[in-house]
Amino acid sequence: MFATNLDTPLVYLKGVGPKRAELLQKELGISTYEQLLNHYPFRYIDRTRFYKINELNPEMPLVQVVGKIISKEIVGEKQKKRIVAKFADETGTMDLVWFQSLKWVEENVMRGTTYIAFGKPALFGSSFSISHPDLETYPRQTGITGNLTLQPIYHTSEKMKKGFLDSKGIQKLVHHIIELHINEVRETLPSYVLEKYKLISRRDALIHVHFPANTTMLQHAERRLKFEELFFIQLQLLHNKQLRSLKYKGALFNTVGDKVNIFYKTMLPFDLTNAQKRVIKEIRLDTQRGSQMNRLIQGDVGSGKTVVALMSMLLANDNGYQACMMAPTEILARQHYQSLIDLLKGELVNIGILTGNTTKKQRTILHQQLESGEIDILVGTHALIEDKVQFKNLGLVVIDEQHRFGVEQRAKLWRKNVIPPHILVMTATPIPRTLAMTLYGDLDVSVIDELPVGRKPIETLHLYESQRLRMFGFMKQEIAKGRQVYIVYPLIEESKKLDLMHLEAGIEQMRFEFPLPNYQISKVHGQMPNADKQYEMQQFIDGKSQIMVATTVIEVGVNVPNASVMIIENAERFGLSQLHQLRGRVGRGAEQSYCILMSGNKLGPNSKLRLETMVKTNNGFEISEIDLQLRGPGDITGTQQSGVLELKMANLAKDQIILQEARNTVIEIFGKDAMLELPENILLKNYLSKKARAIALDKIS
């Protein structure tokens, strides 16, 4: 992408040397000129405004004042030694104070010289001062870096600062590279793309992102670099998708046979929604193309993804193939297994389950049945990816909540057949459109955006701690109607750092408010043995307990239609996505369901916005957009996908239009020149060649 000189190790740059080069590598992962050029400022200080000394107030963050040094003296001794300079303009005087680098100040800061002093003003008595000000002679000198009216501020670390690599130090190093090597920067985007979107050159963008002449040029630089970043992500994703469809054949599911027809006509307990029908049709078309399907189903909690997955697995069975369904936890795997058994009434197909707790004897039988083809559908956890698990003819893999699995884990399932099985990925975590285009840009995306007929929207209420008696009263009313209640706590034990009502204290309070024998309480949390957890959950599922007090272990995998109330304690401590997932545990029956968000009386602005959003809407996609604005993409997707989202410039929450432009451009390019053979696309072909990671079996999403 760049000329050789920009690949030069930083150790050879003026002002770096071995020690600083090692610091830059360890702290920022930067080791070449090119990498330092791509270490962009994260903010800028506006140096266009000058203040007079009589305009200063201690609330100001950073100011710059033009004045003259009228005196300078050393004050104090040993550790208290400092240099104090009197700094004056026509409106008054103030102090400039240095506690460190005193020798340098003594030799370089001159009486009678006019400077621009920049820093944070502090008030002592009736006099202002700035400690360790940035000083520049007045008027400023100009050069390739402009007049620095917008001063770049770079990410650094405490270790780097001790090695004189603070923001100012990095600024100087970047300046050296731009002065000496900027003409070696090569263009990365085709000229027709630059012209279409009126983008400035890469060379100009790098100059103005580090040293903008003005705000207009900074905006041009940022737009160019954001577009480039998002463009190349989409180029790779869509190239991978195209390669996969050409390279990997897929099993043909041409027949809709007895299993699908009997289930659809005689067993399905409700009518499919239009959204479910649309997604099933998309899957049917995918599995008739002769190439491997890679489809993501996004559907809100309770939207009916399991039925769509079941009909897809029955389609595989009708065509002589086995199917499997992998879930991230044993609770969720068992929940899916039970749902499939209930929907099929134990008929049509043979369903097995494999988890970490499956006994050795059960495993032996299961392995034999899988290899002989007796098992049509296997449900399980990570245990499915073990080498010992061999299928006779695996044709479809369904992965639930796939963001909880690593790439290599998913890939092991993919390798369990000569012809790679079709992949159906499901998530109940609504993903903002921009995030889906970036994380899953190489998958086809289906959205189930309707709830089954008869489902009533969950009513959500926010109550403060002072309204707790009202909450207890409401619980008693609902339990008297025969309903059940979840109460979720964020902690298991008391925390010294967080003033939260923990689960154990909550149970004591419940037992006081809801005494035996009228009320039974189940307790579930992640530190309990599995057997105890299963017993407590079963008590609740069977209706033998009315209240389940739990931690977020019940976020997924519990389906009790009779539970109509979800109470979330310390709701301000949860993220929006988690609150929405927890709320989805109710609203699964025909009765009206409720979610009560309990919080402390004092809330910060973000906490307040999260709780207001929950009260206002049940729409998971709307919630996910607000969550993206509040938390950023990395937090939403977790560590498994973080590599995809290490964006240096673009912001998926704010740059939706640029992302759409970049994706549309790539789609157009591949539409006209699928193999990038045209001369005008040689830059793009070279990019993919250099970046090429073998699109092999370890690449699912």
C-alpha cells in the first residue's frame, strides 16, 4: 500500500532511538513510520481563541494568553523548588509556574520575550496561574503543519510520558515523518471513487488529520479516512462472501417432504407470521442453489426463531441429511431440546442431546446412533465440536447466540462433513444495521420483525427505591391471579465497591414479605452446582414455586409462559441489551406481562436514558441503536468480534451514511468486475492480495 520507506522501523526516526521505539511498540503496537502516520489524534484543542488575563476564570478547561515575561525567579528549596515567572498583558499579570525541567526553563524562557502561554488556569487568592504551560513565541511560525490553530492530541500512556512521549512528543515525531516522507504516500482508492464522493487524496488527508489548517480541511480529512476504512472492510467481507459462494458447494435440499409437511399441517400450534414465512422461503432458496448457505437470522426475544430453525432442520432431514443445533450454555441447549420435543410431540424425527453432563454410557450410544444416521437432529453445547462426535451426513448447522462462540469453535462443526453443511446463525440480540453490515457483512441477513399472533406487548414500569412497597403489592396481586414472578439481581454477594442489594439479602426480604406456606421461592445463580440449578428451575417451571430470585443466569434459556412479571433490581447497573433480554423472559403466554425496573433514587444521565428507553419501547432494534450510541460497538459485541471493530477513524454509531456509501460502492464494483480484472481496479486487487487471509474452513463469520 505504501512505498518501502514508510515500512522503515521507527528506531531510525530522528528523536526515537531503541528505548522509545520499544515503548511505542509495547504501549501502542506501533513499530513503523506507516503505523505512526496511522495513529490519528483522538481530539483537537482549538487554538484560535485568545483570552486576556482579566477574562480568566478557574472553571475554564484550557486557555491561551498572549503576554510578556516581565520577571522570573527560583522559589523554595529541594522538593519545593520551582520557577515562577510574572506574565503580563495590557489587562493585568499572572504567574507561570514550573516544578520540573527547571534547568531547561532557566535557559530557554527569556525575560522581555512575548509568548503564547497555554494551559489550565488556577486561582490562588486573587491571582491566576498556569502550571507547566505550553509556551510558543509570538507570532507563531508557520510551516507544513499549518499554524496549529487546531492542536492534535494523541493517545499515550504513563510509561510513554516518562519517556518523553507525551502527546506533544508524538506530534513532533509525526511532524518529522510528514516533512520527510509525505510524498511517498501512495493512493489506495481508485480515482473514480475519489471523484464520485469528492474525496481528497490520501496524502492530503494524512497531512490534515494530523495538522489541520482549519476545521473544513479537518472534516475533509476525516471523511476521506473514514470512507477508506469502511470501504476496505466491506471489500474484504463481500470478496469473502463471493469467494465462498463460488468455492464451496452446498447440499441440495430440493424436496419438501413428509416431515416438513406433516409438522406444518398437523403439529404447528399457531400460524406462522409473515416474517417467519419470508425467512423460511429465503432459507429454501439458499439451500437449492448448490452453494453453501451462510445466513444470519435476527429476531427479537419471542419472535419465533426456534420454529424457523426446526422447519429448516426438518427440511434437511427430508433430503436425507442430519442437522445439529449448538447453544452456548447447557440451560439454553436443554431449553431448545425440550422445545423441539414439545413441538414435535416426540414424533417424526429422532432428537438427541449432548452436553458436558452427558454420561459416558449415554455418549457411547449417542455416537453410534449419530454415525449410523439414527439421530436426525442433535442439540448440544460446545460438546458438539469434539472430534469424537461424527455424523453420518451432516447437512445443516444451527448456531444460537453465535457471538458467544469463537471462530475456531464454530469452524469445527463446519468440518464434520465432506460437503460443508449449510450454516444458520441465530441471535436474539438485535444488532444495529451498521453493526450487522460490518460484523456480518459476509452473511445473508434475515430479520424476523413480527411477534406471533396473540402476544401482548410487555408493559414496562420504572420505580424508585422509595416505591418498593408499591412493587410488593403488585407482586402479590399477580401471584393471587396464579401468575409467577422473576426477580433478578446483579450480584450474588455483598460488594464493598457497589452499593447494591445483593441476591442473598433479596431472598431474606422476599421471605419476610412472602412467608411460607403461601409462597414458595426458587433461587438460581451461576455459582450453584448444575444439579441444584436444574432442580430450582424445574420447581419454577412446574409451578411449584411462585417466585424465582436469580442473577442474570436466566437471561437466556428459561421459557415459562405462566411467568408474567419480571422485576430487575438495580436496573441502572445493567446495559440496555441485557435489560431487553431479561424482559424477554416474560410475555410468552397469552396473559398481559409486566417488567418493573427498580433503581436507586439518584440516576446519572446515561442510566436515566437507558431506563426511559426501556419504558418507551419494546422494539429491540430501536433499543440496539440507542445502545450503540451509548456504549459503542466493541462493548455490544464483546471480545469475540472485537478484531473486526478496531476502527481507527470511523464510528459505527455516527458514520452510518459513509458506511452505506462504502458498501454500495463495493457492491457496484463487484457487480461490474467480479474478479477485479479491469485496470482501474488494480489497486483493489493488490490490496486483497496483500491482505489475503485464506478463506478456508475456519472462516464462518
